[in-house]
Amino acid sequence: AAGVIQSPRHLIKEKRETATLKCYPIPRHDTVYWYQQGPGQDPQFLISFYEKMQSDKGSIPDRFSAQQFSDYHSELNMSSLELGDSALYFCASSASRDSQETQYFGPGTRLLVL
Amino acid sequence: KQEVTQIPAALSVPEGENLVLNCSFTDSAIYNLQWFRQDPGKGLTSLLLIQSSQREQTSGRLNASLDKSSGRSTLYIAASQPGDSATYLCAVQGGSEKLVFGKGTKLTVNP
């Protein structure tokens, strides 16, 4: 069965650089979520999209922005990177915003900021 | 603000043992609760989803229960195997769409 695809899987950047993470949800899933998991930490919700519109926002820094495109894939843009942005970034998708729907997680993008 | 706590933080058991992982949450107004498995440096695999109206869900050797009023859930793993070694995360979904995670229980099953 198709799963959530994230690219790249690994990314190394310098401080103050910009990074773009991509997420391709499971086919026919219209809702996408982004989470950040720091080293040894639990995942923290960043932002979500439903039908290409932002639907919920968590602890996402102003330096980050995201959007969902017409094909439902999503991109997380991160600017002025800081050392503390080093983390595993997960994308999840679900068939709808309905609470009965499971959120399926991708393998994550591991970002290292030097 | 919803807070999710998992006890114990780490657990080591011999192969074949039955075990219980615990999860508690502070705000009982939840829509659902999910249990995930995470292997080191890997993604999150959803194991079980329990709706707020449900008491338990079963999948193979896994059984998850939910007591919404007391803010507790347990994940029961029967006849544990070395392949079960991983970190198990509990997450709740409340009034918004986001999941709030616990810090996980790191399970080691020794052959």
C-alpha cells in the first residue's frame, strides 16, 4: 500500500540558510500535518492543511512557512536556519479532518543545521 | 493545555513475557487516542486508534484500552518478541486536529 513520502530523507544545512521539505500524502488523502521531533523529544505539532487551506497551527516559528498544493502535496519552507532547528520533521496525512481518521506518518526528514 | 505522560520511560523484559505500557492525559475531552511504534531514527507506525466512544481495540498481539473519564490508556503486548523492541508513543487528539504526544516508553525485549 502507498505510504506518505517525504523528501529529502536527510538534509545538512549551514546556519542562516534556507531549507525546503516536501511531503506527498497517501493518494486520496486531503489533510496533511507537519510535526517536529527534536533529539530525544516527542513530536511537536507545527501546522496542518485541509483542502489546500491552513487548518490548524501549532508551535511553528515565524521563520517557517508551509503550503499545500493542488495535488495535495505540501512543502515546509524554513529560513534563517538555527542550530536548534536540527530535528526529525514528520509529515502525516489522513483521509479527512474527521477525528475518526488515523494520521499516517511518513519516514521523516532528518535536518542537521551546522 | 493537554499533557500526556507515559510510564515507564523504559522497560526491559525477557522474550515471551506479557507486558503493559501506560499512558495518562490531563484533559479528558479527547476525540481519539493513538498508539505508535518508533524504531530508532525511523518514522512513526500507527498501531491502534481508539475513538473516544470506544473502550478498547485489538490488533494481533496488541490490545489497547481507553478509560476516558480517568484519562488513562494502556497498551497490552502479549507474548513479547525481540522484534517488538522499539519506543512506543501514545498520542491524543483533542479539540483541534493536532496530536499531542507523550515522551514514549522505550521497550527492550531480550532473547
